[in-house]
Amino acid sequence: MAVNQKEKLKELLRRLHKGENIRVLKQELKQILGSASPLLISQVEQELLNEGLPREQLRQLCEVHLELFSKGLESEKIQVPSSHPVHTFMEEHQFITNVLQQALPLMRKIIASNNYDKVEQEAQKLKNITETLLEFENHNIREENALFPYLEKHGVTEPPAIMWAEHNDFRDKKKKLFALLENFIQAEFSSAKQEIEKLVIQLVEGLPNHFFKENNILYPTALKLLSEQEWSEIKESCDELGYTSFVSEQPKQGTERSTKQTVLLEQEEIQLPTGRLTLEELQAVLNSLPVDISFV
């Protein structure tokens, strides 16, 4: 069944590539395929690229076929512990999505004005938002250096490569936007604000779409393919690379137990199977024993 579904899905994407009517294909997908799993979509993308479909064309097709499959994909909710790398990635996605929503009204005020002095505050706020977007590059570095290599080990090479290419595109847009805002007062106001409008719209529309692909295809695929040991190694790599300032603090790999022990020692209490004793109480008990005790 999975093989048939995969072949039908590949044929559907080939037809999309040839320019067939999207509405017709939507209806056909609904009748024949139902919903496709994230892993299946990753496998199909990989096989199409192996067959010679150019990566850039597949990136364009992704926008279309994600629209076709989005309803089925969103029904698969990811449930992982808060310390899991995927949880952190998705938490960062949500934070940046919220930040982007603040960018649009600021951009609109700037565009509507004919005088920089009247929108100086809005320009500064938009610059601050862009700085946050640039800090988000730490998130991309963790994906590229900690997560993607493990997907590639399992034969999933092209979907991470597509995501990496998108990271590069968005990074360039963020840097251009920041440079424009930093030098806004010195630039020709009319032309500068038009370029700002274009870049803000590209980021506000493009980044959430990128997050959707990672949340609903890349991460579920990784969760199905990678072992607990591999996730532990990914977590360790993420810890070494560090985190953004706008997500909850991440416990280091293997530190949960030592943290609990430290808390107990700071309170000068020892946890025993039958209860707790202070260090002073335990010392008194040991001193009262009619034997000498040594620890080796």
C-alpha cells in the first residue's frame, strides 16, 4: 500500500512540475491518496531529486504540494519532552512567528509616511525586530550542524539541503533589511522604504512557510528515523553550539540528576529510601554506631 501511495504521489508531483491544473490535482489527491505522511513526502522528494529533478524546481514545487497536503500534515501533532531538540526548535519557530506579526504594522506606518522624522521610532523598533531575526541564525546553525547530518546518515539528504538553501536566502534578506534600517536616515527615504517593504513582506510571508515545512515534514521525519541515542547526541551538539536568548533555558545533556543532587546538598539534606536527613543528623547516626566505617 505504501509503495503504491509513494508512486502515485511521485506521479502527482511530476504532473505538478509539468504545469497541470492545481485544482484538478487537489481533487484527485483527495480521491486517491487521502493524506500522506511526512516521512513519505521526504522519501518522494528524495527520489524525484535522484531522478534528476533540479533542486530549485523542487523548492518551487514544495510550495504547491505543501498546500495540497497541509490539512493531513497538521493533524499529526508532535509530542516530545521540553528538553528535546525538536521542542526547542518549534518553540523558537513560534517565538519568531509572533515577532514577525509585530513587523507588519511598523512597516506599514513607515511606508505611509513621507518624512523619516515622523517614523523614527517605528524604524528603530523594526530594526530591533531584525536584530532578533539575526539572532535566530543560532537556531539555523544548530539545525545545520546538529540535526541535518543525522538525517543525511539515514539517506534523507535533499530535504535538509533545501531547508539549508532557504536558511541562506532568508539570512541574506535579514542582513539587507538590517543594513537598510541602520543607514535609513542617510538613505534616500522614498527608495529605501520601498526596499524595506519588499524585504519585510518576503520575511513575514516566507519564514512561517519555512517553519511549516520543518514542523510538519522535516521534524516528524527525523522523529521516525532517528534513535534515542542519536537524539541524545544531537542534544549534546546543540548544547555545545548554544541557544538563542528568547527560549526557555535548556538543561545540559545529562545534568538533570546532578542538578537535583546539588539542590539537596545546598539544603544540607540527604535523600534516603525512607526519607531525608540533614548532614548533621546523618553524622550523629554514623558516630553512634558501635563499629568503625571507612569508604573506599
